[in-house]
Amino acid sequence: MPDDSVHIPMRSVAVSIKQARNLALVGQGFDCDDNRPVTKRRIIKAIRQTNMLQVDSVNVLTRAHYMPIFSRLGVYDAALLDQVVWGTDRQRKLFEYWGHEASMIPVEDYPLYRWRMEDARNGKGTWGRIARMQREQPDLINGILARIEREGAIGASDLEDKRANSSAWWGWSDTKTAMEYLFWSGQVMSRKRRSSFERVYDLPERIIGDAANLAAPDRQDAQCDLICKGIAAMGVATEADLRKYFRLPTADVKGCLVRLVEEGRLLAADVQGWKQPGYMCPNVNPRSRAKPTCLMVPFDPVMWERDRVERIFGFNYRIEIYVPAEKRQYGYYVLPFMLNSEFVARVDLKADRQAGVLLVQSAHLEDGFAAGDVAGALMANLERLSAFLGLSGVVVMPANDFSRYLASVRVA
């Protein structure tokens, strides 16, 4: 089988796996050792380091976008994040769009995604049903857009004909599909999400103001800028890592990498144990260090690509939300626990809001680590998470030996 990776003759920088791990964590903003209160400014800085917060509807613990800030900065007032996401025009610093997946992205990066919006308008890069909607029902799309222009923010459910049958495709009606096309193509934007997590749409200029009319860079210029932002956030990465971080087209990434190396904006890296060539930022500070201890949700940028997690951290992780209960190995909503930059355990968590506690349904120690070295730090982090979620404490179910050991730990 031919090798599709980019081959660029150049001298590579040798990077050990320990250095790769450190670069990855520093790039993700885990080098912060700051006990000051978590302000809106610090929240925005953390988001800019990762480039986005992934949005997900699973709420067994808390909405996924709240957790990366907690993992990096500790307990904070979630209302501050709500303000930069859904606040007034002056407060709002993020907009929702397709980044890695559905993501909250800094407003100043809006022009870098205009090429993706134009692709959608031209029938490229969209899902099959959305693409068919564009071709087959332009009158429906234009009618919805005209109503939003005339009446203001509205959700797809507000437009539904209650007598009509919904589509069997994920239960999406034609109206919702049309809304998704308008969202993907950048003609509407999410003003807020309702308690059901449904988007409420409005015109971009009514949400992010003048930023909606900023000139869009050339397609390749925008993608090169995204790749440079991605390498800064990942520290060191393969071509596939860079492509997947922003879901960029494979052919486009290959062309960008050639250009960025030639321009000196990327350096080649020969990373210990990696089969594919790596790339890194030429401006990285070799003295930066990161040894975080924290819990991470499956939707944290560190965890997005399982192959990368295994290459850098030697940690095999699989999200089991969509796995039948009887086939799950670790549980439904399992958070990895990192201790001094190593993944040492994983816990299946649930916010039991009726009982007012953080429920540890099971806890699992990774091979090669001792319960006595891990349990105290893990319980301290679980207590902090409980406080962040407004719960009264932690309850550990006796699912296995490590769970029982963890339940016996008392935090000073």
C-alpha cells in the first residue's frame, strides 16, 4: 500500500517521548501554576490555548465544555464561562461552529473558518442528508432564513409542523436539517442553547457584531493559520494529528505542511517511537514544564484522538458511552485521572443531583501504579470536582478492590 504521508526532505529535531509528553501538556495550558482566583480573563486565555471547547449533549456529570477549564484552572464560577459563550455582544468572546466537532471557538478566529462555510454553500464537506437538502429544498432553506431575518432568533422546534412526521434519520425533520445546513454554511449562528440543549439561531452579525464582516483570508492561508494554532496547542504532532484537530481535508493539509516547513513556521520532529514524522513549533520554550494532576473528560482536547493519547502517554482509552452496558469494561462516563503528567487511574462518574453527591460508580487503577500513591490525590480531585458541581461530597461504590480502597481515603 502506498504511503500517503508528506515526505519533505529536511533535518529533524530529535524529541524523546518524555519531551513529547511535556510539549503536549504545555501546549494545552497545563503549565500554569497559579493559585489566584479564576477570572474571565484566565478562562479566555485557557480557551485560546486549546483553540476551542468541544460541545456535547451528555450531561451525566456536567456539560463537557465546562470541564477543560476546571481541569486546567481548578474550581471556578461556571457563570463566567456562560457569559463569554452566551452573553451580550460585548461579553461574548466565543461563537459556536464546527471546529474539531461542534465547538465553541474564539470570535477572533471566525474568519479562519469562512472557507468551511463557503464549502458548505457550494455543496462540499456536508453530510449526505444536508447536502441533499441544499439541492432539493432551497425554498425551505430560504424561507427559514427569511423568517430569522424578519423575526429574530428562533429554534428548529419553533418551526416544526406538529402534524408532520419527523424523519427517521436521527429523528431529524426537514426543518432541523435545513437549520443545520444554514448553521454549517455560516448563514446563521447559535445565539444560545435551551435547557434541552437545542440551539436557538440568529444571524451572525446580530451575535458577534462587526466580527461577522471581517475579511476572510485565502483558503490555504486560513488553513495554514489553523495548523499553526494546532501545533501550538499540541506541542508536537503528526500530519494526522494536525488534520484531525480541526477536521481539515487531507489533501489541503499536505499542501499546507509543505508550505509551512518551507516558510520556517513548522519544524520537522523525529519523535521517539513514532512511525510517522512529527512537526513542532519553532518558537517553543524548551524550559517550560508541565506536571499536572487532574481529571479529564473524554471531550478534553488532550483526549480527542485515542491513537495520539496512546503514542504520547502510553494510555489506552476508549469512550464507552455507545457501548452496550454488558460490554463495557470500565463504565459509561469514564474520566481518566492524571497524576504528575501520567495517567494512573480512571473513574466512572455521575453527578447524582437528587442525592446531592458525586457518585463514583467504579474506580480502576492503571497497571504499574500503587493504590497508596494514587488514591489520596484522586480523592482530593474528586472532592474539588464535587465542590465545582455544587454537590455536597463524594460517594464511592464498592465495585472492586481499588474502589473500596479509594472509599477508605479521607482528605485532610
